[in-house]
Amino acid sequence: MRVTIRVRPGAGRTAVRGEHDGALVVRVAARAVDGRATEAALAAVAEAFGVRRPAVTLVTGATSRTKVVDVDGGTDDALRALLAG
């Protein structure tokens, strides 16, 4: 399944929930330096969907806060629950 995420680096703790302009909000403690926030966001998305990290791949947005990812094994029910917060 393809999911649009909105990454918020530098958060107090990592959390995957809520919606921003139709995108799933992913808060990560890592700073946006050398791709650390992106990698932390992909790991957080994998955990939130209950899949292994290699099942989440970045499609677009390597240097943007808005990214598109593929989640292999993600379900629509899980996505709805995460968007609802």
C-alpha cells in the first residue's frame, strides 16, 4: 500500500498518528541531518503497521518533510486507525 507521510523531526518522542493535509503524521526525535529523520520515520512507520523495516520503502521525498512510502503488508484498517489518532 502506498502512504503519504508528513515527517516532523526533532520531536520529544517518536509517534505515528494523526493527519496533516491528508498525510499520516510521523514525529521522530532524530534531526533532519544526513537522512537520519527519514530513516527514523521509515522505522516508525514499519513499527506502527506491524511490519519489518525492510517492508517500508521510500518512493519520493528523500529531502522533503512530505514523503511517499510503500508499506508491504500494511492494511487499510491500520492506516485508518493511525490517521484517526
